[in-house]
Amino acid sequence: MIEITLPDGSVKEFPENSTPMDVAKSISEGLARNVISASFNGTTVETATPLTTDGNLVLYTWKDDAGKKAFWHSSAHVLAQALEELYPGIKLTIGPAIDHGFYYDVDPGDRSISEKDFPAIEKKMLEIARGKHDYKMHAVTKSDALEYYKKQGNEYKVELIENLEDGTITFCDHSTFTDLCRGGHIPNTGIIKAVKLLNTAGAYWRGDENKKQLTRIYGISFPKQKELNEYLQLLEEAKKRDHRKLGKELELFTFSHKVGQGLPLWLPKGAALRERLENFLKKAQKKAGYEQVVSPHIGQKELYVTSGHYAKYGEDSFQPIHTPHEGEEFLLKPMNCPHHCEIYNARPWSYKELPKRYAEFGTVYRYEQSGELHGLTRVRGFTQDDAHIFCTPDQLDDEFKNVIDLVLYVFGSLGFENFTAQVSLRDPDTPEKYIGSDENWEKAESAIINAAQEKGLNYVIETGEAAFYGPKLDFMVKDALGRSWQLGTIQVDYNLPERFELSYKGSDNEMHRPVMIHRAPFGSMERFIAILLEHTAGNFPLWLMPEQAIILSISEKYEKYAKKVLNLLENHEIRALTDNRNETIGKKIREAEMKKIPYMLIVGENEEKEGTISVRKHSEGDIGTITVEAFAKLIEEETNRTLKQF
């Protein structure tokens, strides 16, 4: 007999070689019908995997993220089988589950696969799924695995297998299909009831642009057709909210091939939006005791060698800039923190003068492959709302909690109410990925967990997600469409102070190392604005809107009164513009609605005579005729409701 411990702490005995499905059946038939994946002692297993030792078992259904991952990974196998049957000779490479769905990278040879082929592929996938074929794992020797794929002429699988150790190689079979796979599947293909292929893209083999470009086919699947229909509706809404589309319509930003890929150009309205966001945070930072600093866009290579960024980002950064002086090399800065360390190092410090809080909206540069660029969310030059706090170990706890307060203030003022905090720790199995001593890492990780607990945050712990120099607290925000984004980060760092030999004189007259906190509530201005655009569908909080109101004159006769109203609004610091074109009022209203201007102020004969304005609110309609002063009061009240005080 073996002892199986369940997530609720209960322990049950089962005969040796019982499977996760046997355990599920012992709990309830209903659970057994819904279980699609499992993990045993932290390792993903099949529901049919024999259990031979005592251990901890977690059963997953479609409702669990791990269950969805197994479902989508299994669907990728079905896609691969369909492609092999429809396109004999096609070469398969890899097909993982992703956050929403799955993809498979294939080499189609001389053929091309496009979206017009999707209906036939989907039909074949559903035909395979209806066969209710069991997923079966079996071990394969390295020599047999290599022979199998060499016979197929699949050099991609051969390369993968050559990098694997003998005794660790497994294949997954279902129906007539076999694929190299580590495992993690649903019981059988019949659970897959609905499939939709979404798009194709080019993808270099192993992400290396010097290697062959493959065809990547993205798809998604569900256990019910209804869920697929709902997802497709969500996709349609997401298309309407796409920040690239809205950014163009609202005249916020653009890109130019002549300027370069991944380098956004901010138009006047977008620049004003950025400035308002910066001023909003600068005002809060000033109250919180931050001092503004400015650092250059480049730095000597040695600076980033010292910080460790060159070793981590060197290949992902732009090539060094060489000066006429032999041996002198500069880099476009990939991070602001090394510069801030040198600002701190400009003079000696006493413990009485700490903490020092340096803030900067600093632009950094990292080379991203062209295929990975995406609007404002993945660019090559971006501005971070960076700040670095240098404090004593005794001050760390309070400083970290104060930063949490600042992040929550930012989220609250911008309508991000639904979020989870993620404590990102190092992976103890890959110490080579990180710099610094175990002692410093343990202190930093404990500080973050304690602060999250004391602030009552809803948090999860993710091992292996830490930065290379320290653990961090990331804020995972859900937008209006339920999508999760990482916004805002706080990191504790004992390592850069060591590397830059930062110090302060303590109360004991001895020299000590400060602790460094990295923080960025927005993260990247570009990415934050992109996510905010999609979250709000371009209907920003009133205090942030490029134009808060537009004055629409019934005819050109009332242009003079419209100008008077505009001057009055400007006196109340309300951002407004006029539309005195010789167009119908209906057309003017429609165009203002499309531009998402919050308020339309209609002026004509009655309004001029009575000194009033007829107010119409975006997407809501008429709200009445009032004075300009009353409208200014309305704007002030709405702004105060959304823009909280820090």
C-alpha cells in the first residue's frame, strides 16, 4: 500500500500502482468525470500514471490553470497529427501550451499553410478528437528515438533528442500518431469538443534568426462549444480595444520604418498624455520623499560589466558604440540602476541621511527580434518610471511597505482594481542564473514575503521568476477583458550595493552596505499606456483624457460664443476644443463620440441668449442645459472621484 496526501491534508491508502484517476474515483464519480490532469510530488503526471511511492497528489480539472495547460498541450498533439495527415512529409518541431491555447511550429517544406487552410485542418482535428484516443506515454532509448526521427528525415527532432540524456526520453502516442514529449496530457482526445485555429506567424527555429524560419500555427480548444463561442466574442472585443488601433484613431502615437522598428513616435496628444501620467506620479513621489535625477542614455561598457547587466543583457542589447579613442566602448543603457548607484556613490553618506530615494523617467534600450515586437507592449526603446531607494537594513521593511502603498495608489487612480501580487523567488536548482550570496538572497526573499503579508496582499509565490540580482514583488493585474498583465514591480537587492561598493557610516562609526530597492509602478510607460488603452477601450479617467470636452456650435453664427465658452473652460483648467465647421450637429456629435471625448457642449441660439451650454456625455447621451460654472463643478467632482489623494 502507498499513502497519498491530498491538498486538504487528508491522507488515504491505495494499492501500489494506483493511478490519479483511481484516487479521483475513490473521492467521487463526479470528480473522476472532470479530472483531466494531475501532479505528483510537484511533477506533472498523466491521470493513468501508476503511483508507486507515498506522495502528494493534486488533481486538476478544466477550471484549473494546470488543467487548461494539459488540455491545450494535448490539443497541440491533435493539431500535429492533423497536419501530418493533411500534409504528408511535413516536419514537426515543438508544440507547447501557452497562456491562452497552444501553437505548433512546423516546417511545411515547399508548401505554405495559411488561414484559408484552417477550416480543413480544424475539421480533421475534430475528426481525430471524436475517436476518443487515449494518450499513452512510453520511454524510448536515445538510439531508438534518434533512429525514428532520422528515418522521417526530421532534423529538428533529431537536434532536440541529441541534447537529451538517455533514460529521460519519452514519446506520447494517440491514435496512429507518435510525438517526442515529456508528458502532461488529458486522458483522451474525446474531451476536446471545440477547436479554433487563430493565426499563423513566422518563427525561427530555436529563436535564432540565423536558422530556418518555420510556420507557427496558433490555436485554442475547449471542452464545450459554448466556451469557444464566448472566447471568440472576447477576441472580437479585444480587436476593438487593440491599443495599436486605438492609438492611431486617437492620434496618440505612430511608428516609422525610417526611424526604426520598435521605436515609437509620440504625437502631440500622446505626448500630453504621457506628461500627465508623469506629473501624476511625480507629485505622489515628491510627497513620498523622492528626489528627481537624470542620467544619460549611454554608459561605458565597464559600468554594465560591473552591474552584471552586460552578462545578462549583452546579447539582447544593441552593439557597442565605439568612439575615435581606441578601446573606448559605450552601450545604450539597458537599465537605469547602475547610473543611480553611481549617483549615490558621488559622496559619502551617514546612516542619519538614509534613506535616499532617487527617481527618474529614464529611457532604456534593448534589442528585440523584429518578430517579437508588438505595438507599445514590446519595443526596443522604452521609458521606465524608475526609482531606487538606498536604505539601512532596519529601514527596509517600512520602505518596502511604503512602495506597496504607492503602487496601490497608482492602480486605484487608473481603475485597475483586480490584481494579484506575485512574489518572484529564485530557482534553487539553477543558481548560475543569479548573482550574490545565498545569505543575501534569503534576507531579501524574507523581506518581500513579510511585507506582502503585513499589507494583507492577495499574493502567490512563483519560484524561478526573480530578477538575476534579487527577488521581486510583481503585480499581476486583470484588465476589463479578464486578461492578466504584469504591471508594477518592487525588487529588493543586496547585490548591486556589493558590486558598486556602496556604503554609509553607521551609528557604530563603521562602514556598512545599504540595501537597494528597485521600483517602477508603471513599469514601462509604453507598455503601461498600451494596457491602459485596452483596459479602458480609450475611455481614460477624465483627469487623464487628452481633451475633456468639445464645444459644438449649431452653426457658424455661434462661433464667437463657442470661443467665449472655451475661454471660460480654460480659466477652470479644463482641456477643451471647438468644432465650428459648417456641418450638421449630428455629424459633429458622431465624430466626437468616435474620438471618445468625454463631454460634448452644444451651443446655439438659446444657449447664447441664456449664457448656458447643453451638455452631452460620451456614450450616455444628453444630461441637460447648465452654466459653464456648473459644468466646471461637474468636471471637478468627477476628477476627485477618480484621482485619489496620496
